[in-house]
Amino acid sequence: MKFAHYSMPAMALFVACALTLPLTAIAEAPPSATPRSAEKLYASTCGYCHGRNVGPVILGRSLPVPAIEAVVRNGLNAMPAFRPSEISDAELAAVAAWVSTSAANPQEHGK
């Protein structure tokens, strides 16, 4: 056996650490020191679908901030949920407020 010179407990410890390290790193990742602006976050994340015939147009609709936050965190129908590791709570609050108060963009079109 190729790994015969390693003891079984040492090998088990190595495997356990190797399997849990990535999960620990993801769960405990610190938030970004420089949050992305609401406009840039919308353009790069939300606008990828909304306003481009994939999802509904959401700008200019005065959607309530708590509803936006709930849908972003939990998903709804085809809308995926976004984890805090993907969009921080501060970024989510900023983009939800921005979307809620934004005027309609005449260049956007949707379902």
C-alpha cells in the first residue's frame, strides 16, 4: 500500500481536516472591507437578469425594501437565493434601498 508508512489515526485526522477546512473558511469569511456600491452591485448582479428579459423589471416600481431583502436572501421561483458570502448584509440593505427608490430605466425590458 502506498501510504502504509502513515498511521491510520494520523491519516484519518488529515482527511477530516482536509474535508472541513474549506467549509470553515467559507462560513467564517470576513465581509469585504470595501462594500460594492449599490449601483455597481445592481449592474453586475441584479441587472444580469432584471431588465434583460430574464426576470421582471424591478426599477421604478417602488418595491418595499423588506420584500427585496427577503427575496434576495431566500429566492423566489426562478430567482436564486444569495448568501451573505455573496452579498453582505450591508450591501443588501444598500442595493434594496437603491432599487426601492430608483426611477425606471427606459433601456430595461422584461417579463
